[in-house]
Amino acid sequence: MAGLVILAAAMTSPDAEEALRLAPSSNWHVNYADDSCRLARAFGTGDKEVTLVLDRFRPGPKVHMTLTGQPIEVRDGIRRITLRFGPNDPAFEKGVTPGMLGNGKAALVVGGGLWITGYDPAVAAGESDAAQPEPPVIDPALYAAIRFLELRISSKQTVVLETGAMAAAEQALAACTDDLLRGWGIDAEADKSLSRRAAPLGSPGDWIRGSDYPPRMSHLGYQGLVHFRLIVDDQGKPKSCHIQQSTRPKDFDDAVCRKVMVRARFEPALDAGGRPVVSYYTNSARFATPVAR
């Protein structure tokens, strides 16, 4: 799944003295939405509080991460973060988009999908989901072994979120995504036995081009991240486009669906017997202004 981008440091142990360790200050909360499943938990309190949000837009182990709170507030020039779900998984870097919530809290949107555990760090660091194939079914014991999430941002104090075991949280997300498919009119069990998933013909990067950047948004310097879902018919044509989540403004949402519905074509999904069937495809498009140098 190739993430669409439209343009108009060494790891230390979380036991190091400079790390800010934050214990949970809430339970895990799972939100069942029409187009996504959200797992969220707060760590720390007051001006040290950080909220971890993991969104899943389709079945499988990948999640999209957002972090909010003063300890992760960064300068506009910061575009990378180093993550580690410890103690057994290795560290990897990801691109980030800084922002601000309506309540004034700083936010970091981590670019692309990522795995909570069971990843190859070289693959996990990729910005294009096309280079990040879904891994085999991940052993639940790996989720159970997680104890913390370490966050390293250049020129910032290391932050360690003491997540504890994440097996139950992952099970809740998996149950939610099965429910998502039923809401889309897709048989969740049949989906698990597909012999081929809907596969783009050509590069998804060609679906949305620089000239598609909404002029008003480009003029204002606005950036946007749009997660979208297509229902793909048994001939490989998109039947509908749905915005699963977006940073808004709506100009970006409209641009994505309008262009993708015209340009996207697929090899249709095949059921266990090799017959073409209706399925779905999810991806994201990021509208970003070039970073000044």
C-alpha cells in the first residue's frame, strides 16, 4: 500500500537519567467508528501528560500513530522521530508532521503505517507502505512482551510511555476491525481467506499529482493528511470513496476522492477459489509544502 505524498540519532536506553518516564493515567480506550478503530491512552499528568493514539483503518497489524502533549511539542523544522516498543523490538525512525489541536495541545502525526511489534526495523522505517508488506500473523506473545514505548526527538528529552503488555489492547483492535468490514458489506471471515487482495494497476503515486493540490490551500500554506478507503468491484474499478480520517480542511478530502475515483484501477481481489470478488483498498495522501532550506 503506497502512501501518496503531494508536494506544493542513536538510541539510548529508557533507563538513562534524562528520560522522562510517564506512567499510565487512564485505561486503554477503544473507539468504534464507521471507518476506523482507535486505541488511546494517556500517560502522565498536567503539563507532562502525553496521549498515545493508534488508529487502524483495515484488518492487519498496522496502525497510524498520533501523539499529543507538551513533552512532544517540537519546532517546525523537526521532521523525524525515533520509536522503540521495548524491550525486545529494535528502534526505527519515522517522519512526523507537527501540529496543534483545537484545545491548544501540541500534536505529532507519525507518517505512514507502523507495527506495534514483530517488525524489521529497516522495513518499518520506510515512508512508503508499498515497501512495507504485511508480515505473517504476529505471535500474541510479542504483544504481551511489550513494556514501554520510547520516543526520541532531536533536541528534546527522551520520553518513555510505560504501556505495559499490549496483548489485550491488540485483541480489542482486531475485534473492532472485523466489525468495520461488516459495516462495509464485506464478509470478515471470507476476507481472511482471499487468495489475492485488490492490487493497484500502476503506481498509486500517480493518482494524485502536484497540480491537484487545492490552490486555496497551497496559497495559505496549509498541509493535510487524508486516509481514504475505496470499495473495489469485481472488475477492479472503485465503486465508492470514503474519507476514513483527515486533518482537514475539506478541500483536501474532496481533491483525494475526486481524483482517485477517476484514476485508480486495480486487479480485483480473488476469493479462496480464485474468483473475482468485491473488496476494499485503503491508503493515505499527504499534502505537504516543501521544507525551506
